[in-house]
Amino acid sequence: MTPITEQVGTHRDLEKKSIQELTAAINAEDKSVAHAIEKELPAINALIEQIVAKLTSGGRMFYVGAGSGGRLSVLDVIELPTTYGIEPGLIDAILAGGTENLVLALEEKEDDVTAAWAMLAHKNISTKDFVLGISASGTTPFVLAALKQCQEKGIATGCIVSNPQSAIAAHADFPVEVITGPEFICGSTRMKCATAQKMIFDMISTTTMIQLGRVEDNRMVHVKLINDKITDRAVKMLMEKSGITSYEKAKDLLMEQGSVKMALDFIRTK
């Protein structure tokens, strides 16, 4: 049977359609993604609970992926140290072809069955850590081989796939199967499948950071002060949360302490 992600969808003769027809049809397909994710929220919640438990106990989380999903996981990882002030490497990405080749579409690397485990071993992977495989098809050799090795070595695993009853899901302790259906362009999983993956990455990393205490109220109190825009935002955040009315006084305290959270803790201890 042809996997769902490779099946021909209902949108045909696309070359005969107008711009308006094409964008309306793509938008309609995209609307279905959130509903597909909603059905899998219990599985996503169980996955996040395990990730939080591992990180709370001193472990790390690794995305392992190839193609569009793998590249999107790298983007998620890149954002986290600045936004939440975590150490680089707490949440990391193992990408087919290497993260240094992010802008290159090295799709042939997804068939490499030894590279992913070698990359994880180079990171000193252990049973304290968690590995999350990313594969629209659920069969990507690069990802599957990594999860098999993890399973053999007692390392907890999860996955995000877009076909039911896949080989990768069978080797994941916490599988998430988000069935988004045939793609607008047959087999082009950079569309709905990748949209679902990005939305779930946001859920995983954001919820995990909140659970780890990296957010107060709905504010990024650990944000790194890397440019003028972020520093200005942090100063105003500190003023709002501390009651300091002087912008310059708040900025001086912020720069002295290094983050909104540390400045607030300093004020509270005083």
C-alpha cells in the first residue's frame, strides 16, 4: 500500500489553475494541520513530560532528522539559547549531512545508517538523554538506525512521523503520529508535514522551557541581551515587573545582573 505521504491528493491539474485558486487551495490544506495535531495532543503531552523529566535530571534532548523536518529542528535549536538563556547543547540537533551544511539539500545523506549514531556518540549520548526522531515517512534510514541504536542501549526515544504504524514509530518509546494526509504537491512533505513538524517543535520547546522555569507570566525573563532591540524590551520588562520608574536605573541594574530574572531576584533578596 502506498504511504499516505506519497499518495496523490484531490488537487489535480494544478498547472491549469490561477494564482487565486492555488493559494486558496493551499490555505485550505494548511488549515487541516492544526486539527491533525489536536488529535495527537495526548501523545505529544506524554512526549514532553518525558523530555522535561530528562532535562530536569541533568540530561539533554536531541532531535535527529533529515530533509525539511531535520532542518526545521535545527532552526528550533538555534533560537533557544537566546530566547530562554539556556546553555547551548541542552537541546541539540543531529542533522543528516551535518548542521554545518544546513543550507545544502543533502538529501542523499538520509540513507546513511551509521552517521546519526556516530554524531550522537561524539556528543557522549547516554541514558540520561532523550532522542527525538523526525521523519515524515516514518522510514528514513538515518533516523531509524539512530533510534534502533538508542533502543539497544537503553536510551529513551520519541518520534514525530506522518504515516501510521511506521518502522520509526515502532522503535520509539513515545511515538507521535500526526497524519496530515496527501500533500498538495504529491510527495512534497516540505508542505503540510513540515508545517506540522514546525508547530510541534514550537509546542515541545516552548512548553519544556516554561516547565523548566525559563518563563515568568508570559515573559522571556532569561532572554540574552544580544542587541539593542532585545535589551530595550528587557529594560521595559524589568520596569513593569519591578516597579522601577527610571529607564536608565532599570537598564543599569539589568546590565549589571545580566538578565531580567537575575535583576528581579536581586531586588527580591534586597
